[in-house]
Amino acid sequence: MTRLSHSIYVFALSGIIVTIFLFIGIYGADYYSTELAERHFHLQYDLLKPTGTIGHGMGIAGSAFLLIGVFWYMARKRFRRLSHVGTLKYWLEFHIFLCILGPVLILFHTTFKIGGIVAISFWSMVAVVISGVIGRFIYLQIPRTIQGRELNMNDLNRIETDLFSELKNRYNIDSEFISKLNIKLSDRKPNEGAYLLVRIIKRFRFERQLMKEINRELRLNKLSAGNFRKVVKLFEAKIKLNRRIIWLSSMQNYLRYWHVIHLPFALIMLIIMLIHVAVAVLFGYTWIF
């Protein structure tokens, strides 16, 4: 998958979630904004209530998306036979897509009325989604091959050397200019700030400022418009790579801690959700079947 096709793929998945959220939200806005005691008399009650034709269907679809998203991705990671089926990165992105779309539908299924034991499952689901977003960020900070294998420090240093050679030999970028950049990057303290969020914010601010300086310097060079863009992208790659080298061990540790938090919430959510489904079926809530 090329960079362009991958961008279209991610945009399409995001667009589906936003479109469904807006469509259901607009369609049922009047019903969802009605007081709970008065919803029984609303014209859309039989459709949008949790056991209604649409409301119940959203609960079933949301639960199915969650189950498929969780177990499909787990199977891809754990079964060797599936290790060559697609790229792990794209599996992860589709896993995230299903595990966001599912909760969106379940949220509308509840009609924003959450209580009892199901509330534990719902808030566990919210915790899973939030921690999933955090986990996605941590995952992206650990460099990997296209197949999903983690790169070690030797791999990263080799890639950085290749970037240096390409800038110098292919685009005739002054060695002194690159050396100054390396000094600025090496002077950057990896643990600046007491908290992880503070370090992340400071690092990205530093990178943004550094790229502005690089752009100003490069405009003084006699580069064609096409080469200018390519060189800027190489410098961006070099700065990103430097960040990943600095953060490598920390992010690997954070990812291990993240699994300890993420998995229990996911298990609680799934167990209570399955109990909820079983009780609903026993009481005869079989939707349109």
C-alpha cells in the first residue's frame, strides 16, 4: 500500500465513523434530547429505544464490531499461520476502526441512559477506547518494519546514517549544516519535564521550531522546488528518527505497562457485555428474528 492509498484508507475509515455518528445523532436528536420520562410518548420511541428496531440493531452491530475487532486482531498477532496475512500495521488500524465504531453504536443503543451492571461494561469500554488511543500513540513511537517487527538500536543507527549519506551525497547538503543539526538534537535532554505529557509537548514544540529553522536555512540553498520538498521530508524523517532513538527504551516500557491496564478493562467489558447479551436473549429480546 502506497502512502497515498494508505492516507485514503485511514481517511475513509475515519469518515465512516464520523458519518455514522452524525447521521444517527441528527436523525435521533429530538428523541435523545427528550426527557427520559417523556420518551415513551415520542414518535421515534419504538425505533430508537434500546429494544427498538433501530436501537436494538445498533446494540447488536456495535457488539459484533467490538468482538470482531478484538478477536480478529488477537488472532492475527498470536497465530503463526496468519503472520503473513496482510501487514500488522493495517490490521491494527482496522482493529481501532472497529473498536471505535462499535462503542459509537453501543452509545446510541443505550440512548444515553446507563445504569446497573451494564454501566461497568460501558465505562470499561470507554476506558478501553481512551487507553487504545494512548496505546496507538505509544505504538507509533516504537519504530518497526512494514511487517510490524520492532527495530533495534543498531537498525535505527543504520537508518540514520543512510539519511545522512543521502542528504550529503544526493542533495549536496553541507556537512556542517547537518552537524549543527546533530548537535542541537544531541543537546536535547530526553527526560526534560517531570511528566510524560510535558516531555511529549516540549519535544514536539522543539521539533516544530527546529523545522522552521531548517526551512529558513534550506531556502538559501539553490534547490529546485521538487528537491526542496524531498530534502525537507528527509530532515523531518531524521528528526523523527532521533526522537524514536531517544524514546525507544522508555516507549517499550510504557507499552508493557499499557498492556497491563488495557487488557483487564477489555476483559471486564467483554464478559459483562456477553452476560448482558445472554440475559437479553433469555428474556426474549431477539430483535427482528
